[in-house]
Amino acid sequence: MDKIQMELFEQLTGLHEIPAGAYNIRANSKKDSRNTTANIDIVTKEDKDGIDIYVKPGTKNESVHIPVVISKTGLEECVYNDFHIGEGADVLIVAGCGIHNSGDKLSRHDGIHTFYIGKNARVKYVEKHYGKGDGNGENVMNPTTIVNIEEGGYMEMETVQIKGIDSTNRVTKGKLDKDAKIVITERIMTHGNQTATTRFEVDMDGDGSSANVISRSVARDNSKQIFYSVINGNARCNGHSECDAIIMDNAKISAIPEITANDLDASLIHEAAIGKIAGEQLIKLQTLGLTEAEAEEQIVNGFLK
Amino acid sequence: MDKIQMELFEQLTGLHEIPAGAYNIRANSKKDSRNTTANIDIVTKEDKDGIDIYVKPGTKNESVHIPVVISKTGLEECVYNDFHIGEGADVLIVAGCGIHNSGDKLSRHDGIHTFYIGKNARVKYVEKHYGKGDGNGENVMNPTTIVNIEEGGYMEMETVQIKGIDSTNRVTKGKLDKDAKIVITERIMTHGNQTATTRFEVDMDGDGSSANVISRSVARDNSKQIFYSVINGNARCNGHSECDAIIMDNAKISAIPEITANDLDASLIHEAAIGKIAGEQLIKLQTLGLTEAEAEEQIVNGFLK
């Protein structure tokens, strides 16, 4: 990785150097480097662009980092990554894409991530999206995440898109067996003329399954956000979905959740709230010596923490 | 009205005799009787089936009853009723449709009600739907209510569909000017193989406008319910939507709200919850001597009160 790529890498992973454990770094559509461990194998797909990640049953306290960095303008790619998580494993997976586009052309990364989480396995999955660039080239990212969780399995998914993505269409689908659980936390900020669409779809098919989807978003300037969340209770299950959004300037935000109970023992709740920053909060911080802009910044940062 | 029609009339209006004030009673697609007052006029439409109701500006403490009763099997009708409410008026309007279908054919009533509520006028609008019949003929009702409220106007709308409607597709649309307010309360119970679809759409176009949509529903047996609620904040406004549903037996329920902030000063909230009757509640009532069925009945009745 060159200096620009290393900077994107740091934004995505929070690391200043190549991580320990398994990793696969993709830079400008090519494999930059890869490491596997005794328990985690990474294999390049032969039929299409992407990799298979195999985590052996029982693997504990290991991590996989698979960042993608793009520093070339006009690069468009679609990558398929499949995660096969063995029974009883407990791993951290860090993915994400950073684009530095200083040219005039559109740069686009579509990542299709499919998880097969075995019995009683636990996955913490972190996905960050970050864009930068002084040019006029658009940065586009369309992440799709498909999650299948077997009996007793658990996934905690954290997605963050804070800056610089001009257009994004985010799709996350989950399918839960008996006693499987998923917790999804999304944080999005859009500015300028950006648009962001998020769609969650969770099927709770097994008794004792549960889903918790939490979205926090801030829309500034002329940006537009749409949040969809579809939660289907097809068994004895608990579903909860929550969308809190702060609207600023001339932004527009829609929240369109959908809860469906197809089973007598499905218990489903949804909450959504859209509003601007409360005036009292701003005044309070301004009396402490902050300017209005600084006060807003602090409230927004706290909200997205 | 004959005895069966009178019984339907009582179910709809809660009255044992013809009401005081203005009324228009429609029985089996014909005008049964009508009364107007010095301030409220009712005029038969000439271009289509239906009536125009004119309430003079400043009319206070008057009421209009316009029940529709159908006791013939196989009767299908579509009726257009327009309500012109003068500036500063304050009136009660009671509408609704009762079908007694003891034949084999489908009976259907579609009522398209359009309200033009003048400046600072207040309307309480009650609409009940009730079906009965020992035959196999289906009872179908598709009420559409379109509400336009001028500056400072207010409407409180109460709709109830408790029994005997096999299929219903309910649409309510509201358009609110400056400082206009609407409060909608819906109560629905479906049983057998009934289906009910409810769609609310409110545009808050004026500064200071507000909308509150509250739906409580119970789905029993094999019935299906879908609840849509679309609230658009296009100005400085407050919107709140709430859907609470009890699921029983093999019923299916979906809640699909949609809140959209198109203005920085729009403040919007949605809540939805679907679940079955809590076990503890049932046990508590059973220890007081009720059977399980009686306990369920009491909880459901309390919920829909």
C-alpha cells in the first residue's frame, strides 16, 4: 500500500500497521497482501471476484481483517466474499472500504458479503465505509450483507458510514434458526448532495430467535436518507427495530419500518423518531462557550458515538 | 326502516330512535328519511350517488347523522358524500354502515367521504362499520375518507370496525394547512377468515400543523390485517403514529408505518407493537374466577375500549 492507501486503511481499521491474525488487503482491485492462520483460511474465488474465508469450528479469540482501499479514480468493482464460520467459533471480522477519489470519474465498490454462521458460533462483524477526494468524481458504495445463522448462533454487526460517500444503497438480510440472535447497529451521516438508502430484512424462522436493529443517522445540507427495516416473526421470537434520525439544513429523511407477525408467539416492536437538534441543547452548550456550529458538532458526534 | 334495519341503525349510532338535528338515513341504496336545520343543509348529488352536507359558518353544538343500512343480500354500491364545514363551526358528524346479509351473495358498500373544513372549524367525526348475517354472503366495506383542513381547523376522527366485515380496505387521507390538527383513532377486530387493510396518509403542509394517528387492533382465528401509516412533515409540524396490535390464534398482522421529514422543523415519531396477550394477565384474571376464554374476552374488550 502507498501512503494514500495506508491512510484509508487506518480510517477503516483504526490500526497503524498490518494487523495480527488473518487478513486480506485489497488495493485498487488487486490482492495487496494476505495472511492465514492455523484456524482461518482465505481462498481466492475462481468463478468470480472475491474470497472465501473459512473459520474452523471452535476457533476462539481470532480476527480477520479484509479492508478494501481504492485510490484510483474511475475504478468500479463488484466483489463476493463468503464467510464460513465453524460450529462454536468466536471471531472478530473487520471489513470495509475506503475510496480516495481525486479524479473526475465515478469510483464504485459493491461488496456482497454472505455469512454462514454455524451452530453456537459467535461473530462480531464491523464494517466501515469512508470516502475522500478533492476531485469531482463520485464515490459510490453498495454493500450487501446476507447472514444465515444456525441454531444458537449469534452475530453482532456494526456498520458505520461517516463521510464522503456520495451514493450508497445498503442491503442487509438475516435468516435466523432456533435460538439464533442478531444485533445490528448502523450509524450514517450524509452531507452535501449525498443519498443513502438502507434496507434491513430479518426473518426469524426458529423458536427463541431474536433480532435487534438500531439505526442512528444524521442528514445535513441537501442530503437524502431512506431507512427501510423489515422484520418478520415466523416463530416464537422477539424483534425490535429502532431508527433515530437528526435532520439538519435542507436534508430529507424517511423511515419506513415494517413488522409482521406470522406466528402467535412473535413479539415485535418498532420505534422511529426524526427531528432536529433541540434548541435547549444548543443553548446549553453555547453558554459553556461553544459557538453554535461547535455545539452542533458536539451533539452530532455524541449521537453517532 | 324495518326491524332489521332499525337494529343496524342502533348498532351504528347507539340511538334507539331517529336523532335530533340534521340527518340522512339511507336504506338499501335509497333515501329513507332526511332532516335539515337552519344551519345544516343536505342536498342530493345530481351527477353521482351521494349527498352534499353544508354546515354554515359559526354553527355550534349541532350534529349530523348519516347512517347507511343494508339488509338485502347482493347489494353493491358506491356513495360519494361531501362535507362543507363553514369557518368557525363546531359539529359532530356520525356516519357508518351496517350490513345484515342473510343471503348467499356479496354485499358491498364503498363510501367516499370528503371533508372541506374551514378556518378554525372543529369536527368530531365518528364512523362505525358493522356486519351481521347467517348466510354465506360476504360483507365488504371500503371506506375512503379525504380530509382537507384550513388554517386553525381541527378534526377528531374515530373509526370502529368490530364485527362481521369479511373484507375491508380503509383509506384515510389528510391535508393540513397552517395550525390545522387531526387526531385519528382506529379500532379494528377481525375474526374468521376476514382481511382488513388500513392506510393513513397525512400531509402536514402548514407551519404549526399536527397529526396523531392511533390504531388498536385485534386479529383472531385466521384473519389477516395490514396497517399502513404515511406521515409527511412538509413544514414546522408534529406527527405521531402508533399501532398496537394483539395477535390471537392463527392470525397474521403487519404494521408498515412511514414517516418522512421534508422540513428541518418537522418532528415525527412512530411506534408499533405486535404481540399476544401476556400470560400473566390471563392468569391474574383466571385466579379471580374467570375461565381462560372469559379472561381473553375481557382483555380484548378493554384494549378496544
